[in-house]
Amino acid sequence: AARNRLSQRIEIINMAVGGSDLEQTMRRFREALQYAPNAIIVLFGHNLFFHHPMVKISPYPGMDRLRLLALKSRLVSLLAQYRNPRMQPVGFQGQGRCLAYRESLSTMADEARRRGVRLALCSVPGNLHFPPWAKDSARWAPEFLETKYLYLTGQKESAIRKCRQLLSRKPEPWWNFQLGEWLYQAGRYAQARRRLIAARDMDAWRQRASSVVNGLIRDVAWEKRLVLFDFDRMVSKSAPHGIPGWNNFKDNQHVLNSVVWAESAECLRVLGNVQGCQQIPIEFDDWRLKPETDILLPSLRMILEEALRTMHCRPEETALLLSYVAEAFWTSGLRARAMRLNDEARRLAPGESELCLQRALFHLGSGEKTEAARWLRLALKLRPDQGEARFYLSKLEAEGSA
């Protein structure tokens, strides 16, 4: 539709590189200026707190693949941090990094204006249903596990109240995320959104643009009179209950093709004067979801094929992805599908204790405490220090249900 409305040829030069840091983005912006374009679109924010030196120096065969794996595999990332500490998040330098980003955007605006180039900035959406990184000390804290056990055994309102109390004393991102998911299931979507945003903004791994990052993008666009594509708000508006999740994303930050098309249409409408493109809606890919399943992955087949094609997934990584899908199915009431996916994940990674723990929690949530205890023992056999499994098993043994 957009192609038929174009009155002139539009040449698009894609200078985006996955896994880039702020400094690389700034260099590519200046390189883009050399083409004397009519407009430059800058979409950056997720990688603000990362520095990837392996992108800059790749004299060795396979270095690019190692860099990509470091971005997508926690094991490879930890090894990369050991070999080169600059690969890890900036962490406590958050305020300084945001100031550097603001200065970079302002510099881009000034340099583009001097060259007569129209500059457009984009806010950056993220998957709010993606869990934040958490230390075992937070996930396995007895006071939190006690709260989670209440929820799993049907005492949901008590669990929500207790989790609020815990967060009033300690704002732990993992707990905020769990409370947000519980509130979502209870239909309290405005409260859920606030908690899930808080979990994202406090995420120590910082792989998703925070409220502060998107706020400064909007501020610079306003101050410098730039074009702003507020994709963060656009995706939120299209998402179920205003909470971007698996309907819009294939992982924590990369959007589905339907969202890419909607973003592209908006860019053409504004910069290319292609009218009517704003009518292109953001739709779910391949699989229309029922309202009660609105946080499920739109297409398991599409997600897995994409992962296997672009992420070079090992069986263990595919199993982890399957476990995320299983969790979404279970949360939405499709329990038989969740069980089958858990079976498949354990077939791919039979030594992964977290998959046995997931199966145990499925049974516990169904009131099948004896079966839950069996799976908890299997999880502990694979990993004796699994704190969550040990806690739940001790509770069941104390109740005489094990």
C-alpha cells in the first residue's frame, strides 16, 4: 500500500548493527552524514549500559559469532565477562551513562542541523512480561518463597498483600516482577503495569531501555525540535491492557515482524509523506490469540525457527525458550500444552534442574502435592543446592504431603 503512494524513489541505507554500544552508534551517525541524506533515523537505547569491545576488534575467525553468543547466552556472557570485564553492564554508572547519551543525542541534533539533515529519534519499547535478572539470594529468599507458596496453594490475595509488604521494605526487582504478574492475572492491569515497569527499570542486567532512557529521548526531541517516533508508547497502546509482552516481542527487547512493519509505516508516513500508512495496525503474527491467552507467544513455531536460525541455539537454550513458553501457557490456563512443552524441554536438557522445578510448581499449583514433591526431589537430585526446590519440599514434608 505504501509503495503505491510514493511519488518519488526513496533510498534507505540501513546502518544498524546488532549489539552496538553508544560510541559505535555515534561513529555510524557521523558516517551516515557523509551520504548527505534527507533524514536520519536513530533508534538506540537497549544497549546504553553496555560496552562491547569485541565488536571493534574482530581480527580472529569466529569473533563475531562469539560476540553474538555473549549477547544471547548467559553462560557465554559470563565467560566473556571473566575474559574481558568491559563486557558486563556498567552497573552503578547509570547516571553518568544517561548524561552521556543525552549529550550524544544533542550533538547529533546540532550536527544534523548544520548539514541540513532532518533527524528523527525513536523511543525504545521493551517486553514487560520478560523477567529481570535476579540473584539466587533474591529468588530463594525464605520470606519471598513463603509468599510464593501462598500463591501456589491458592491463597492469592494473601500472597499479593505479603509481597507488597516485602517490597515496602526492600524494592527487589524480581519481587516486583512477580507481584506484577500476579496483579495481571487478577485483572488489576494498571497496578500490574506499574510493578512490571519498576521491575524493568531496576533490572541489574539493563538490556531493556528504562523509563529514564526513553524520557531523555523525548526530552531531547522536544528541546531540539526533532521528529519523535514514540514507539514505546505506540507499542504499549497496541498491547493487551497497555502492557507490552509476548504478543509484541520475540524476547526481552526484539519486536516481532508485525511491529517492525507498523514502525516502518509510521516512518514512511512522517518522513516520506506517505499518507494512509498509519492505518496499518499492529497485529499478532500467524496466530490469533483468544482474550484469555493474551500473554502467550503469538507463534511458538515462528519463535523457535527464528531462534534456531539467528541465535545458533544449543539444545539447552532451546529448552530454556520452551520453558518460557510453557510458563505462558500455564499462566493462561492451557495446562496440557504447558506439560507437553515441559516434557520436550526436559528431553532436550535432561540435566537441567530448573525444568524439574517448573514441573513441580505446575503440580503444586494444581493441588497435586505428592506429585509436586516427586519432581522437587528430582530437581534436588540434579542440583542439591537448589534453594527454591528445597524450601517447597520442606513445606510439603512438614504438612505430611510428601
